[in-house]
Amino acid sequence: MVAATATPIEEGGIEQRTMTKVMRRIIPFVFVCYVISYIDRINVGFAALTMNRDLGLTPSEFGLGAGLFFLGYFLFEIPSNLIMQRVGARLWIARIMITWGLISMGTAFVVGPKSFALARFLLGVGEAGFTPGIYLYFTTWFPGTWRARATAAFLLGIPIANIVGSPISGALLELGGMAGLKSWQWLLILEGIPAVFLGIACLFVLADRPSRAKWLAPDEETWLSRQLTSEQKEMEARHGSSLRAAFTNWRVFALCLINFCGIVGSIGVGLWLPQIIKEFGVGSSTIGLIAAIPYAFGAVSMFVWARLATRSSNRIPYVVGALMLAAASLAASTTFSSPILKMIALTITVSSILSFQATFWAIPSGFLTGRAAAGGIALIVSIGNLGGFAGPSLIGLIKEATHGFTIPLLTVAGILLLGSIVMLLLGDPSRAPRHKPALATA
């Protein structure tokens, strides 16, 4: 056990030893889970290269159906996070992953616009709570700046999913069908299987909290529990810890809007990117390789951007700057007829959005704790994820009306710019005045 009179040097040694062990134990596993979840979320963009023709989906029907994933996610995200706080991350994340893996595989058997839309909605319901659940899980394991590092490492799963998934998805589409199934059906089945196995592995790998981790030494568990308790008490005193404290805090809703704007760009561009590249006149396997390029650069940019933000006393300029650059580069992409110049602009767009996500998520966990964190973070994710419904749907509807990607992408650029302005006006919520406790708590 750590003595109360431990010197700063001793404390520093225990901190480094403990958190290095925690990072190595937790982050690689949840990172792989996130990679698989993101592949299952976006692989329909590649499936669409042949699926839309087979099912007779119009651009608006595909955009609406693909976006319904996020409507299901939105409706069940907060209840899912509150259930996870009660039953524990180990059991609940396992349930989520097994469910979404099975539904993702089942999407291979849709037969038209209605069944496609239903499958996507159910996939959102099945996966609801995974991302905010991980963010909530981090609050029980990572204090202070360590949580920002863990979040940035976790979010590297977005570009890695695209770097790995895009070439694989493109190659699977060119293999042709077998056993009576088409190539896009095999794509959805094969990429859904890993989620089921990872869900089962959750039961053996994850521990709900430090006190239940047999792999921590007694002094490490004592130090970490003490740090987390101290931090949570400070946040409770400043901002409150009840559901009411989160749901009546206007800053939480401002963050919802900012996240919404970012996801309109992230999912809107991400799901339609294969079809944008298809207009270059290349084959499916080449589309997969080209689509991976922006995310390869994005993986580097978000890592560097997150480190710079973590070292700064104020991360807000990094969040604002990333969104502004994304808006400007996406707008610029519509002015280029050259495929190379267009891809350079889209690469900057994707990299900037990823950099925004890597720096944004340390903000809500910096002033929300307890049930306020469970409900507040889920609220930010769930309302934000409506951008995943709005982005693809909006692009599909406008593309069908204008017969091109110029106006749709300019519209998304405007939404990204709005998000940056709101973030600039909001500032850092963790520096807000202390919370005045309410008489009743939720």
C-alpha cells in the first residue's frame, strides 16, 4: 500500500509503473475492438459498389439506409450506457460486440431498400453504447492526462480500420461470389465474424475497475484508486455528478452540436468516399487502396495533433483549428477536376476530422463524472451520431437532385465550419465556474 507520506519521486515511480501496465493491458484490446466496430460500421460503403445495383438502391435510398444505423444508435445509446454503469463494462461490452457481429453478418441477406434500412437500424441498436461505453470505462481506469492519451490511442482505430478494411473490402468485392452468395454478401459476413469472437474475449480480458484487476500489484491498485477517487470528487464539486447535472448543463448540449457537425463530415465523407473515387474510373481493388490513403495520413496527423494538444495548457485551439481546416479542404476538393488534387484535398479533410476527434473527446471527460459522465457522454455521442444519419442522407439526397458531389460536399463543409465556430465560442468547459449542488439528484 502507498504510504500517505510517499515522496513525489516515489509517487512518480508508482504512477509511471501503474499506468504503463494499465495502458498495455487495456488499450490494445479495446483498440482492436474499435477497429472491428468501425469496419462493420462503414464496410457498407464498399458493399454499395455492387450491392446497390443488385438491390436496386438509388443514391437517396442508400444514403438513408446507411444513415439509419446512427438513428438506432441514437435511440439506445443513453440507456445502454446507464445499464453498463450498473452491470459493468466487461459483461456489457461483450453483449454489444456479439450482438453487432451477428447483425452485421445478417445484413448480407437483405433483399431490397426496406430490409437494408431495417438491417442498418438494427445494427445501430446492437452497437449502441459501445463508443460512449469505452469513454465511460476510461474514466474508471485513467486519471487526468492519461485519459487523454488513452482516448487518442483508442481513436486511432478509425484510420486503422480504414487502412486495413478498405483494401480488404475492395479485394473481397473482386473475388466474385461463391456458394450462391455474391461478393458483397461475403464481405459483410466475413467482416462481421471477428466481432463475435472479440465479444467472447471481453469476458476474459476486461476488468470493470482497478479493485477487480488481479494483474495490478496492491500498491498500484491503491495508488490508482486513490487518484481516481480524488479526481472524481473534485469534478463532482465543480460540475456535479448526477444525471440532472449533465442534462441541464448547456455546455453538454453545445458539445453535442459540435460532435454532430464533426460526424456529419466524418461519416458523410467516409461512406461516400468509395463512390467518389469510383468516378475516377478505377476498379474495386484500386478503390480500396486509394480510399486507405487519407486514413494512413490521418493516423499520423491525429497522433501528432493529440500530443501537441495534450502538452498545451489549452486544447481548444487545436479542436477549432482541425475543424476549420477540414471545412476549407473539403470545400477546396470540389474545385479540382484532377483526381490527384481532389484526393490531396480529401486527404487533408479526413486527416483534419480525425485530428478533431482525437482532441475533442478529452473535453467532456474533463468536467463530467459519475452518472453525469455516464449520461452526459452518452448524450454527446448519441446526438452527435445523428450526424452519421444526416451526413450520408444529405449527401445522397443532394447528389440525386444535382447529379454530382459538388453541392453535397460544400454543404458538409459549411456544417464543419459551424462546428468550429461553436467550439470557439464555447471554450473549455472544465474551466467553468464551480457547480452549485442541487437539492435533488437523479
